[in-house]
Amino acid sequence: MALQATRLHSRFAAAITGVDLHAGPTDELRDFIEQAMAEYAVCVIRHGPISDQEHLAFARMFGPLELPPGYPEGRNSWIAPELFYAGNLDADRNIKPLPPERNIATGAELFHADSSFNAQPSKWSILRGVECPPPEIGGDTLFVDLRAAYDDLEPRLKQQLDGLMGIHDFWEARRRAGFVFQEKDCLAMPQPAVLHPLVREMDNGRKSLFLGGHCVGVKGWPEERARQLLADLYHHATQDKYIYRHKWTTGDLVIWENRCVLHAATRLETTDYKRDMRRATINEFAPAEAAG
């Protein structure tokens, strides 16, 4: 079957068919996915089960990996150590109790770009549904297109944003989300806050906002003024008209462009089903390295 992209949303996102991830990397597949991602920014491959090594071989076609904190020590022995884990299983593959209302995971329920709190921006995330509850049970992932959100801004606001630098801080974002720090958390804190432009220009020349849950301030601006600007931009960018909702089925592979797309988890409010999600993240440049 020939490779084909079919739009899933009026502004972005596409389903890719004709992909055989068991066959291994090819130049044709790499070039097709690169072109599709430049246009759609979110690509969904409903493939069926693949192995961790097939997942990683696919990811490595597109750049160096961002590795999980503490690599090469794997947090779960049943997952390749290069992959990030997101799911409801403990180290023995038993379903964990539902988290309390205010938990570090709540930060994932804000729209955010993976690893924007690192000095090196991440390029893509590639999330795989190894084991998923039925789609009607929940656990969807939401995506927003920051390019479309930027396109629709008033010209005067676009001019105001030009040259502004956003402050991205993982732990300050978690604090604002209601997370209460313990001593062990402070010892594990990643690098200090970093700066990224509030407006990025993609390789194809298209401009995009760059903000989200980890963006907590604007360089040189008073805190309250910065908070208001970021809140206004966040509210604008996360309107329903910019959102694609992905309902997971086992074997799905979803790729998103972290430099112009935000995503947010939705809660799975049950312990009746296992949820095993594994993510490869690709750095924008430089050798593979562990996340801060």
C-alpha cells in the first residue's frame, strides 16, 4: 500500500496509512513523514503492535533521542531504557491506584510542549499505545496547533510578541499547578529556568506561538503583566477550534511537533483497565542525551 496522509482536523493533524514499521527504516518513509509533519504537525499511524526496538528504530530516523532522566537505568525493567513511560502500571505491571486530586501528573493535564524547560528544544514526540483501554473509557490526548493560533492573532499583537522571550521552568509550573514539594523532589530538580522565543519560525517559514504549561514568565516583564499576557495567549490557543482529540487504540503511534504543537493528557478515571504508553522523544539537534 502506498504511503498516504488524510487530514483529521480542518487546520492540522493527519492519519498516515501504508506504513510497515516491521520492515524497518527506509529513505522513502523518512522523507514522507518529514514532509507530512511539516504540513500537519501531528501524524497518527494506526499500525498495530510493534516492539520497543522497532519504535526506537523509527524514531532514530528523524534525529538524536532525548533520553529519560537517569538513563541508562530503566525505571521499569520491561521497557527499553531509551523510552519514557506514561501509564497506570507499577514496576510489577499492576494497576496503580488513582492519584490524588493534586499530583505531579496534573501538570500533564495542562497543554504543554515536552521538554520546553530544557535549553535544547525537543523536535518530536512519538507516543505509542502498547495497551489501551477501550476508546469510550477515556484517556484521550488533546493537541493544539500553535501555528493556526498565531495566524489568527491581531497584527498589532503579533508585532508586540516579536522578539519576546518566554521563561520556561518545570518546577515553577508544577508549583502553580498545585504540586506540594518534598525534599526528594528538590534533590531531583532539573536545570534552572530557560528562555525560548514566544514566537518561533519553523523550517518552512511558517510562524508559531511557543508557550504552554511550562512557560511561566516573559523576560524583562513584571510578573503580573507577563502572567496576564501568557494567560490570554494560552486561552486563545486552546480554543476548541484549534484542538484535535485523539482516542487511543492499542498499537497507535502518534507523532507531534513539539515546536509548534501543545498537548494535554485527559484523566483515566478507572482502575479497571491497564494503560501502557511509551514515548520516544527526538532532540532538535546535538547528540542523544538524558533529559534534565
